[in-house]
Amino acid sequence: MLSPLQHHLSKYPKSTTKLLIFIASPSLTQQKYLSLPPDLYDPPFSPLSKPTQTKPKSKKPTQQTNPSHDPNKFPLKSDLPFDFRYSYSESNPSLEPIGYREPKRFSPFGPGRLDRIWTGTAAPVKLEVDTGRIEEERRLVIGDPLTEEEVVELVERYRHSDCARQINLGKGGVTHNMLDDIHNHWKRAEAVRIKCLGVPTIDMDNVCFHLEDKSGGKIIYCHINILILYRGRNYDPKNRPVIPVMLWRPYAPIYPRLVKNVTDGLTFEETKELRNRGLNSPALMKLTRNGVYVNVVERVREAFKFEEVVRLDCTYVGTSDCKKIGLKLRDLVPCIPILFKDEQIILWQGH
């Protein structure tokens, strides 16, 4: 048997049942609310549960950070004692460009994000650098020298190719943003593995110098193109230096031509004859793209003991990389590049 109320509600759709009960008699609703079968109610009019009282979240005590280390405060002020450049190992500060491909006001650090002025190639440090104080601070961070057992343990842990703490160093060399990556790895690891490829591998000593000088760490392992950079015994991730990140890669400025139409010390006919001889001579080496060039300098020096002109086959390497290779060989061998053609480098030993 249905009750009078249920018999009356059965004449209406289920979706309006709850609303009719509430309008008819609020007190009746409170009395008969739980006695009604649950199938009379549709989801839009289902009974609501009691509102849960949420406890106010306790505010965690905020850590007092150094204003200079606050990444959200601009302009950033960095105490690093060197000029900020896109690449440290592949640029020569003593060589002045003859032009720029973009206005100097376009700083790669972003507008108003750094307290240094961008000059087109670098953001020079403002204050005078106290080299003695800097060396003493780095000596304190490095701490006591590692023992042979500790070096062997670190090398065995980080030298393998499946190491998770690895940074790839390409044709850009030691870049500015790479310093930030190194310190990010040093938060959770004592050392970082650096794999070098491309043009910078011609001069690995230069790469090692800039890694130690710019990061403050120490190279404890160097095998061909694999490096292990140690952070130091007393390294504190909370007191890491402020490294403002470059938001984009700046355009390379315009420098004087590397190869002249007539080589210094030769006539036009002599220059042409050396170029033809170099193009027709067998290639000393064939370089691959993003390869390892650690033995190129020694091979060229040995070849100049018997030949006056040397050709390097750089097919598929790229025109820009060919010029960078020729520039490094000019300073390291030393020699004189006399031709870049069809990704072939012709080097002359000079008088």
C-alpha cells in the first residue's frame, strides 16, 4: 500500500518530486525526507550531504632568501667575476668585430633582467675583480685534494655512457647556459660527466680551462672527449652563484675575412698555384660531422714535415664548422688557411 503522499507524488515526474515536497511543506519535508524511496529522486534533486568543514591550511614558514638569489626579482645581480658571453671557449675577447647583425640593445638575457649592459658580444662585469679573494673562495669550496681511492670511485661511477649526470658539449663549446646546467646537476651529484663533440674537441685544453674557470669545479678525469667535473668537498647547493639564463642565442657578429684573396707574403700567382696544388693533393684526413678531432693538430703538424700544403676533407661537416676548424688550426699548428671550397680546407705551412 502506498501512503497518501507517495500516491500523490506518483502523478508527477520524478525530477519535480523533491521540489514539490519542499514547496508544499518544509516541515513535512524534514519529517518524510528519509522515509521516501531513493528511486523517486533524480540526480539534479538528490539529497545533499552535510557540508564538510574544512580546516584552514596552516601556512608554512617562508624561508628567508637572499634578495640577490631571488629568481623573481629583476634586475638580477650576479657576483661572477667574468664577462657573460654566449660561448666562452669558442670566442676570442681580443678580436673586435667589424659589424653586428642585430642592435646592441637586444640583450639575450631579456629586457631589464640583468644589471649588466650588453655590448653586442658580451655583458662585461661592472666592478673590479679581486682575483685573490676569488681564488681563496674557490680553494675553500674544493677543500682537501681527493685521494686516489676517491678519484677511482668517482670516475667509475660517472665515466660510463649510461650515466644519468651527463651534459653534451657541442659546437657551441662552453656556453653560458651550460654553467646553470652544471650547478643543477651538482645539487644531487658530486660530479658531472661532460661529453664533447665537434669543433671544440680540437683544443680540449681550452675546454677544460673554461669549465674549471667559469664553474669553479675541478676536472678529475679526461679521456679523449670525456670529462668528469668535480664540484668540491665543501660545495653548498644553497649558496650556488647567481647565473642569469640567456633566453635566446644572440646572432654572431661580423668579423674580418679569415682567408684573403692574396695571402700575405705571396703574390697572386703563388697563392693560386698553392691552392691548385692543395685541391689536387690527396686528403690528409676526412672529418665527420660532430666528430672527435682531438688528433687533428698533431696529424697536421706531422704532415707539414713532408708537405708544404695540406688538404682536409670536411664533406658534410658544414661551411661554418669548416671555417671554425681552420681558425683553430691557424692558431694551434700554426699554419695559414688559404682556401675554403666545397667543404675542403687547404692549409699552407708558411715560410
